[in-house]
Amino acid sequence: MVAIAGNLTSALPIFNEAGDVMYWFGSAMDISEQKALWLKADKLKQSLYQTLESITDGFFTLDQDFRFTYLNQSAAELLSACKQPAPGKLLSEVCYVAGKDFSPLTTAVQRAFYKQQTEQFRFTLPGTALPISFSIYPAEQGVSVLMQPLAVSARMAAAALP
């Protein structure tokens, strides 16, 4: 185990009436444990992002205002029919393209969030030919969306269902 040393120090000069420094008032605190926790949290965050980027399905998160907070490369590619999704952009802004109807997606996301119930549906994004299975998972702080393109065999099986 590697020991991580860390100290947080602060000092203020105490002046006399003439403006000369009489002495210093200071404090010091050992923050080794906090530093170790920060490093561990950073490594965990890095590991999570690597995992999300490595999955081949699309994955994105939105905050409670429906602003993108994260999207992996697969989600960006699957949402290419939209206006360049990026963190900080609103879903309604990204999924508004004149003459194209993204309302099944935007409505399902809003419904899942406000009802706090998982939603699943299939939808072919306008301008694409690839049907996608969407799974929307709500939380207090927003929603997470998993996008799984349907394989040809799955599309054929779905088409055969009444």
C-alpha cells in the first residue's frame, strides 16, 4: 500500500499598529486520507468512463432539465440524425430537425422521468433505417438511456409478430 502524504496549511500575518508583522497565526491539517479518497474516486470515475466508452450500445444521460450530461461515442453515432448531441445541450434542441419527428423519443424520456418509471420502446430515428431499442431509466437527477440497435435477425423476428 502506498502512503499518500498531504498537508493543508494556512497562515495569516498579525500586524502591530505600525504595520509591522508581529507574528504569524497559522494552522495545519493532515489531509492524507482525503487525498487518498480523492484519488480513489478519480480512478473509479476514469474506470466508469472507460467502461461506458467501450460498450458498443449507445448510452447517454440527461439531467432533470433534459440536458445531455454524458454520451458515449456509440450514442453520438446513433443520434447522428440529430443536431450534434453534446454535453450541455438540451434534448429538445438536439432532437429538433425541421421535417423530422423525434417526438416518440423525447416524449418517452419525459414520461419516464416525470412518472419515475422505466420505459422501453423501439423506434427508428428519422433519417435512418436502423430500428433501435430504447431503455430509459429514470432517477431523481435525470435519466439514463441505453440504445441498442436491432440486429437483422431481431428485426425479421419483430416483423413476423402480429
